[in-house]
Amino acid sequence: MKKLTLLLSVILIFTALKMNAQKFKYGHIDGNAVYKKMSEVKKADTIYSAYVKQLEDQIKSMQEDYNKKAKDYQANEKTLSKLMKDTKVDELKSLGERIQKFQVSAQEDALKKQKEIYDPIRKKFNAALKSVAQKNGYKFILDKNTLLYSDDADDVTSKVEKALGIK
């Protein structure tokens, strides 16, 4: 559905551009390529990966503890009294629930961290893009990855890279 909406938007834009070609100047950019070249992205990737690994390690540790306790319970189940069995089962249930809650919280935290780390970079990229558009009189700059056809003469990728200080 998103792709259909995007395709219709692109067609609408190109139709409007064709009808008003003398009024609008448009360009395109390989946004992903420029974004990946930004030094801040490499640093952010490292920070984010380390954060996610820390969460994954904690989940793995909790899971290993659960597995150890479950295995111990299974090995000793026949020798345990009813009270001890119930206690161990409750402990395993509780631990399983804590692991699930932690996994959900970890996913939410990872998304928050990702936003915190990458939003300033996106803002910088968008500011450079806007600056290039305004300096060069572009009314539209589309991402090259969503275009069906583009003339390389309208490619503003190098201008945005220059505005970002990327060589």
C-alpha cells in the first residue's frame, strides 16, 4: 500500500512538473549513499550496535539462567516434595515472565536509543538538502531510489555531499 501511494505521488509530481516545467526546477539525490558516507553515521552505528549487543547479552544471560533452572528442576523433579515442585514451577514462570518483559522493554529502549542517536544526523542531512535546494532554486528533490527514470544532469547528490563536507 505504501509503495502504491509513493508511486502515485511520484506520478502526480511528475505530471505537475511536466505541466509546469517552466516554473519548477527539480533534482534527485541518492540519499542512502550520501547518508552512509556521513562520518556521524559510522559513529552512530558503532554506538547503537554496542547498545543492542549489551541488551542481547543481558537477555542471553537471563535465558541461560532460566534454562539452567529448568534443567535442574527436570533432573530433580521426582525427588522434590509437592511444595518444592510448586515453588520451583512458580519461580520458573516468574523468571519466564521477567524475560519476556525485559525483551519487550529492550526493544522499546533500542528504538528510543536509535531515534536519539540518528535523529540529529537526519536533521543535519535534511538541512544540507534544504540548503542545496534553496541555493540552486530546486522546488523538488526526489530520492533517486524511488524514481523510475532520471536524467543525471539533475542529480544533486554531489552538491549535498559538499554541503555536508563529504569528499
